[in-house]
Amino acid sequence: MNLQHANLFQGREGFEVWHGDLASSCGTFHVEPPAAPINRFRGAVTALDSQRSHIEGARITSNCSHVHRSLRDIRGDDKDFFYLVMQLSGEALIRHCDQETRLGRGDLVLLDVARPSDFYFRGLSDQVSVILPRAEVLQRFREPRLRLNQRIDARSAIGGMSAMLMSQLMDNRDLASTEAEAVLDAILALLRPVLAPRQDAPLIAPPPALMTKAKAVIERHLADESLSPERIATAAGTSVRNLHRLFAQHETSVGRYILERRLSRCAQAILQSEVKITHIALSWGFKDLSHFSRAFKSAFGVSPSEYRGRRG
């Protein structure tokens, strides 16, 4: 699990390799090479030995000036997790969740890969990033609101102890899977007081990518009559409670959204095919045909058969 770099990649070819390794480990990012000519690039990405430790992460070193993750990048990959970043050397300016944070040696910060972010560096920067599955973090903290992009000072008691444990994850080759997980559990327990929201902290809305992911799960399984909030939450990487809260913030509910999407698909099929209406309803997850007829008339103002009669 040791994260010592063998050698730093250099030059244009090295930059391309580094950029690809960054995407594999952390998600899609746009990167500005160093302000100097590209042949002066230096950097490396060394991944944690996840097969041994069952913990994912990477040590990321480079002299790039700006690393950016946009909403388009977020929609373009399947990454959905929190990540805990520790600055090993150099300095970083992070813009994330409408806040700006500066990291120095040993400082830590919790970020969300499902939200846009900007990292600015001067000179060579060295960081370690440990991936924290969203569902596990939300279950542990029992709270969808977290204090993201809040610097955890290396000089504080909690920051110092957390940094020491992060170093164990990085450098100890002999940690078994259960031991590595115990170290990570200890880090999260230490950080809970500084990451849990204050009573007066404003509610940070769930990331747009989470709603997009939940809707995509629903769309994929819309015809499955057993589709449930529990299945959707698991596939989207969130808790059932957070899923319901997410849809409530959009002035709907999980059940209402599923019903509306199924009715929309049925209406489309009724107009565009000669398939029996009963078969259409059953094929889109309706088990109770009388319920389907009532819901359809409520939504469209006419019965399914009358709706079909509108075809010109």
C-alpha cells in the first residue's frame, strides 16, 4: 500500500500519461499544464493497492497550475463519492461548494466528486486523496449535510491525529484489509466533529449529479414493477432518507415521479402502437389496472381508450 513514487513523469508524453492516470483514479478533470512550456511538466499518480487494502485512493503530484472538474465532466463519468484530501507538500487553493479554501502541508479537506471543483497550484504540489463511498459516509454521519471544503488545520489536535493515520494508510505496506479499514474508520470518527454541520449551518443541497443519477436509475428500471426507493437509493449511492429529501426539494416524491414517468411512457405507446392498452399498462410496471385507469384519467383528462381515439 506504499505510495512512494518511483519516478515523476516528465514532458508532453508524461503529461498525457499523468492525465490518464488521474482520470482513472479520481474521475474526469480538465488540466492546465504548468505555465512554463509543456516539456517542463513533472508529475505522477500512484494508486493505493486496493486489492490488498480494499481502500481506494491515490497520491497525486504535479506542477500543473489548474485542475478543474465541471458539471459536464461529472455527467460524463460514473464517479460518485466523497474524497478526503491531505496536502503532503506545496500549497493548494480549492474552490468548491461556493467556498474557497487554502491548504498547506498536512492540512485536510473533504470534497464531493459529484460537485464542480477547481484546484489551483503554484509550483510542485503533492497530495493524497482517499475515496470514501457516499453511502458509507452518509450512514456513518447519519446526516446528508456535511461541511465540505472546510480546511482541517494540520496544527489542530484532530487534524494532526488524522494526518498521522492518513500517513499510515499511505506508507504501511503491512496493513491487512481489516486493519486498513479500521484505520479509515478511526479517521472518520476523528473528523466527525469538524465535518458534521453546526446547528446554524445552511443546508447544502444534494449535488445535481445525484438527482440525475437517481432519475437514470428509475428510467432504466421503469418497467420493473418491483422498483422501490430502496433499490433506487442503493443504485444511486445514497440513503433512502436522503433520496426522499432530494425529491421533496424538487417538489415531488419518488413514488409520484415514477408514476408520472410510467404514465408518460404508456401514453406514448397508446398513441404510437396497436398493442392492447392492458398489455401496455402491464409492460410499464402497473399491476393494478383499475389504478392505472384512474391515474391515467387524472393525468390526461380522459380514459386510455379515449386518449387512443385522439389519433388523427
